[in-house]
Amino acid sequence: MTTQNRRLESTRTPRLSICQAQISNQDEIAKMCALLWPETSIEEHLQEIGRLLTSGMYGILPATILTSYREDGKLNGFLQVGLRSHADGCDPSQPVGFIEGWFVYEHFRGQGIGKALMRAAENWARDHGCKEMASDTWIDHASSKKAHEALGFEIVDRCVNFRKEL
């Protein structure tokens, strides 16, 4: 068993287990992604998840999707974590673990599933040499802000991003 698998195993609780997603989880993860990011089509989610799961990369940096399972074997949440070369508020001299997406079905929230997924993501990031984790959320997403803060994240910036096509 690899160090990474041992660390993921350490997040097992009597009611759920956390492990790296497999390609066979692609459809269910895409459904959860569509609930988290409804502006993106299910087809686009399927393509992105497939690329990540087959390559272990998000763009040019390592990434993975962690999934939580109930005792009956059904998925009830996921967390996509990857490396970023930098993140606001983090040491710019080293890569940082970054939470790209974090979702637990609403009727399973408040049971420690999100926390278990985050702990597994932190272990993944440590295994990749990170000393910091970062994440983001929409400025008006109070429940996400509360969940992040409950797990030790601190707000480092509030901003509105702009872009302009040239």
C-alpha cells in the first residue's frame, strides 16, 4: 500500500470511506458537478472528469478527485484537488494544494463527509510537497464560507475578476 493510499484509508469512518475516484465514477461525479456548476453542460463535465481521471492532471499540474461512499457503496460527495503554482495569500515560492471543487449532496451535509474529504485532500497535497492549501468561493456563498472557516481556512482576499477579449 502506498503512503497516499494509507493516508486516504486513515479518513475511513464507520459510515463512509474516502478514496480516489475511478473512471467508473465519472457519470455520478458529473451529476454532482452539474449541481455545483449548473452553467456548464453535463457533457463538458464528463469530458473534463474523464481527462483528469485518465491523466491524473488538471491542465499541466497533478490533480485528483476524491470521492466519499456510504456503506451501501453509493457516492455522496466529491472533492477535486490539484496543485497550483501559486494562490492568493500563500507563499509564492512553492506550489499549493488547491480545492477546485467540493460537493456533498445536501441531505448528507452536516455528517462530517465534507470534513473527511478535505482531510484526504490535505493528505494528498502533503504527499505532493505542499505546505499550504487554498480554495475559493463566490463572494455571496455563505455556506461555503462557513464550511471553509470551520476547517481552518482564513479569508485572504475579496475581489471581482475582470477579463477582456482582444
